[in-house]
Amino acid sequence: MNAPILIGPPRMPKRTDAEESGVLNMPLARWGTEPMLESRLQNHRMARSAADRLRVQLLVGLVLAVGLPAMVGLRLDWGLLGYTNSQNSLIASAIGVVGGTLLFRRFRAFPGFRTYEYVLPSFFTSYGVVVAVMLILRLDYIISVLLGSLGTAILSFFVLCYLGLRTNTYVFHVVPCGDVSRLQSFAQIEWVMMTDATLPASPGSGIVVDLRADIDDAWERMLAEAALEAVPVYHLKQLVESITGQLEIAHISENTLGSLAPNEGYGKLKQVADLVCAITLLPLLLPLLVLVAVAIKIDSPGAVLFTQQRMGFRGRPFSVFKFRTMKPSVVGTHDDDARQRAMTLNDDLRVTRVGRVLRRLRIDELPQIVNILRGEMSWIGPRPEAVPLSIWYQRELPFYSYRHVVKPGITGWAQVNQGHVAEIGDVHYKLCYDFYYIKYLSAWLDALILFRTVRTVIGGLGAK
């Protein structure tokens, strides 16, 4: 079977608040047939919000976030445009808007966020880089114009996101073969079950097909025709990955593992960036580290630092450093005792008063900057598990050890989506997140995890 695969990365349907908070436990997506939804599909292209188009977003951003703040900041005195600081401010604002717009559109290619949550990190990053460059080059600028431009850009994009959420519709045609029933679990998407092997007149968002299933010749010809007509054809497995942010491990084979190999070039660049960031941040964090050490010493008896054997890169154990957040425990010898001590439970009575604050703000992880300097960890990657837990998971979960193909991190894709888990059932889903990270490893995904980590720390989500 030589069916065309035109997946490329798909434009991913965004999940609802209910889906992301985990309360969506029943099928909400609607199945339809082509006759039932033909009129809706004829209008699908018209229904796509203008607010979602790049040229509209750039036009709105440049008019409102460059022109309007410039007029106010320069007090409508156009003669001020002749000054260098005014010109620099306008150019910087325009670059900030364009950069923020492109970042916004790039970050939303990954699942796990509601669209409007991309706005703040995208524009703060873009304008921050612009201001940093101007400071390095010692260029004059008007701060009120830049701040006004930033505020207007953020407000404008929040409005655009609101309009986009109200008008955008995702409609996919589904080839009736293979395991397509699980598509019903995704809300705000209409799945149109195709009744015959004829290319739809209005293909909507594209065609979904389970390429692992047996597909007869008529459907293969239809998929080939779709390729010629530039209609997107999505493999069911990859579309589900795009919606959930998880990589299915139930169907992984030895051949599949080869396609999951991480980007080696980016891995080397990331290692250099990790070291540079660690060397730069260590002097800045030193006063905080000293204050935390004193607070731990005053709060409870015991050592300030806690060390534990964790499973690291390529399955090599290493000693991870953390601030101690628990009362010292009696050491057992049995494997089950070691496993229980390695788990942190909800409302764990072993956690100290200072420890609860450190865990909530993730400050207890900061000493791992030493592990980064030693080349044992990265800032971002799958969280390293205690050796007893890792051995247990390896026995129970197939391909678990493959997560060690990249360096473990202080924060990661599973942490910002799922939080801390320890039981086998939960770790299975955590492994799906880890494999997704390995497959799509990139600077963009790392940046998204970093932004999400800041949001998680502020909200105190997932801490135990």
C-alpha cells in the first residue's frame, strides 16, 4: 500500500479549557456524514476567521501598536519624527510587533495551550530582545512609545484571539477504516465520516486516514487525488499527537524508535546554551541560594542539601542535588521500601514548612545548576527519576528506557502538562509526553516549555 502522506506539521486544533483541565471524560465531538454537513462545509473557508490570518494580524499590529502609540507619544507633533530617538522608537516598535506576531504563530503549532496564553510570552520576548539590542548598541529611544506599543500589541492580540475562538471551525473528513472511533473524544472539532471514495468538494481542514489500516484501491486513488489538489491528508496517529501533545506508545515498534531519534545538531547547540546560562545565572542566584540554605537550617534539623541517585543520560545513574524539603527518614533495605521513599505523595507529612514553599515555587530544584555544569543535566528535558523507580518503570512499561536518549532536565514537557506523578498508570501517560518531546525536540518547543514553566511556578500547579 502506497498511500500518500502529506502531513508535514498539521495545523493543530486547539483544546478547550475543559479538555486541558482534565474534566472532559465523555465524547463531545460530533460525527456527521457528507450529506448532513455539506452546507456547513461549503461555508467552512468563509467561516475561518480573518483574525487568524497573518496579514490581518500584522496589519492590525502595525496600525494599532506602532501608529497609535507613536501619535500619542510624539503628541501629534510630526516634526519630532526628524529626531533619531523618534525614528529608532518607531522602527523598534515595528520590529517588536512583527517578531511578536511570528513568535505567536510559531508557538501555537504545539498543543497544550489555549491560544491567548501565547500572547504575553511572545510579545514580551520580542520587545525584550529589541530593547536589549538597542541597549547594547547604545541607541536612543523613547521609552513611553515602546511601552505604549507593547501594551497596545498585547491588547490587540487578546482581542484577535477572542474573535478567532468565536469564529474558527475545524472540520475534518475521515476515511472509514482503522481505529477512528477515538476521534470522538476531541471537542470543538467536527468529524465528517466519508461515505464513498470521492474527493470532497469542500475538504474543510483536511482528510484524516489511519495509514496503519488496510486501505482498498478506491480510497488510495482518492488520497492520491487529494495530493494533486493540495488537500492536506493527515495520518490519524500524527493528528492525535498534534491534539494531545503525547506520542502513542501502544503501537511503537523497533522501526518506530529510529524515527524518534532526537535532533543531534540541536542537542549539541543546546548543551552549549545550557552551560552558558548556568555560568551566567550562578552568580545572580547565589544570594538566593544562601538565604534558602539558612531558612532550611533554621526550620528543621538535617543537611541543607539532599542528594539522590537518579537515572540519567543513556541510562547512567548520577547524583542529583536538591534543597532538602523533607524530614530525614529511616533507611530501609527492601526494594519496595526504597521505592516508597522515592515517591512523594499528596500532602506528604515528611515535607517541612519551608519545604512546602520551596516545592511550590520549584526553588528546591535550583541546586541542580551544579548538575548542569557537570554535564549531567539540561535546563529542559524529561525529569530524571530515582533509580529504584526507574528500574520499576522499566520492568512494567515497554520502551521506558528510551526516554534516556536525551539528557534529563530541571523542567520538561511532561511536567508542564501533567505535573508530578509516580504510579505506573500515570507514568504511562507521562512517557507519552516524554516521547513527544524527544520526537519534536527543537528550540521552539524548549522555549514553549520555559514559558509554561514560569506560568506553572506562578500558579503553583503540580507541586507536591
